Amino acid sequence: MISQFERYGFLGELHVYTFRNLFKNQVPLGLQLFNDLHALHSAGGVHLMNRAPKIIRIHEFQISNSRYAEILFQLTDPSIPDNVLSDRKSGGLRVAKRNPTEDPAVSAHMVVDLNPKFDNGRKYPACIENIDYLSRSLMIQYFNEWMAAKLSKQKIRKGEKEAKTFQPRFEFVAPVSQTIQDALENGGVLRGVKWVEDEIEEKTFGDKSYPVVKRTDVGMTVKNRPTGDTAKKILSGLWEKAKGQQPKAVKITIEDENERLKTVGIDPSKNNVLSSVFIPQAHFDNFTPPMAMCEGKIRGDLTAKMKQALIP
């Protein structure tokens, strides 16, 4: 549910790399790459990404003198229901119907810190507004599709004769400073652990071209909302139990300090589960005027809060 009084944002890093890591030593700098994209957008080259029935675009794109990229995404989707309003006294309902040429729309902000001090690893602190219908993965897909269309070219690597595809790409990753241990020590609650002990492909049902995968899952729910050292001790014990079963996959569910549930996939070969990283969320409120479901311009009050929440 989208609230006009509060918003949440994913905190992580925007990693710049090249397609298939073919040009590891020629990865563009963050500011340079965003300036190129900003120039394309300013020249009227607004990219539309079609994920039927959704259409995603960048509505507004700014780069500040302090080297922050501020971006407002908009999504239109005819499958989003019309808003229903209820009269406070009578309880009567009214549907805010769309016109024949209209579709429901939502927007989401993104902020990226392009300070040169982050150039070395090409990982730039970023915050992406968490909005229903417009996921952070869609926004990253948008950039990668846009760069594939406009910034991709054939280049020859040093010492080779055949040209390869040079194409900048983005991925949104968890900051290495944010671990499960940090979450549990700062008010996070351990909710459960689940792992896959066995996974077998069965070909006895139906057409052999469509095999059925049989899995044996073990799920453990942790009661009484443990946090801090107690939660770390319980999780470490469950982790050792899970590892003893040689699991195919493991997932841990925690509730962060904002009471938001987060399920984290963990590499089963990892020795210390508490050192696993995850993408946290920040809470934002006190907006004047209240936030709209779809904003027509970048909300400076929200982007200012997003900048303050960035993890350096």
C-alpha cells in the first residue's frame, strides 16, 4: 500500500560494470556515465521500457552541483485498479474512474551519490524508493536496457583482434557494511530460517518434456521475537543445524527496526551466517504537502531525506 504520509527506501550501492565484464579496465566513472544519460534525456531521448502491460519511463532527471543524481521514474499500468473512496459518515463507496485514454500511474525516486571518492570500486551509495508496482529491479532493468540501446558499441580489447561488445551496466547491491549481525544488534528481530534439504527432478508425471521438481523443505519459525545477542545465538545454532543437512539453499527472515520483513538468501557454503550482507530500508515521513501516488516533479523534501540516509 502506498502512503501519502510515509515512504520507505532501499539503501545500497549502484555498481557500474560492463557487459559480461569484458572491459574490466575500461568501466566508465559514475559521474561521466550519468552525465551521458542526462544528456540523452535532455535532448528528448526519453527511453520507454515496455513490460506489458506496464510502461516505465524517466519523467525527470537532475544532476546537482554536489554530484548527486536525482531521478523520478513513472510507471503506467492499466492492470492497477481504479481508486475507491469511502464516505467517512455514510460508508458509501465511489470509484475514481479513469478516462478512456488514461491508465493508473505511480512514481518512485532514486538518488545516487556520484562523489569521485567512490570511483575506485565503481560502487556509488544509492537509495531507491520502495513503491508498489514499480520495483527496484524494474528501475535497474530500465537503465540496462537504455544503455544497451544507446551506449553499446563494438571495441577491440588490447592484444586481441576480434571486437567485443562494450556496454555499461548497473546492478543494485547490498552495502558490505550492512550485515545480519548489525541488523540484529540494532533492533532487528529473527523470525525464521528455511532451507532446502533435497531437490529431485521427477519425470514420471505427464509429458517427459515438462519434468516435476520434488523438494524437501525445512522451515523453522522463531517465537517470542528474539533480538540482539539472543537472536544471534539462536541463528548461529540453526545455521549449524542447517549446514549439517548439506542444504541446497537457505533463507533467513528478519524484521528490521522499521518492522519491515526481509528474507535474505544465504550461500550454504558460508561459515559465518552473521556476516552475510543484506539491503536495508530507511523510513521517511513529515512531507509537506503529502506525497502523491504519482508525482509530476522530483520531490526535493524526499530526495533530501534520501541523501541523508545514504550509507557511505
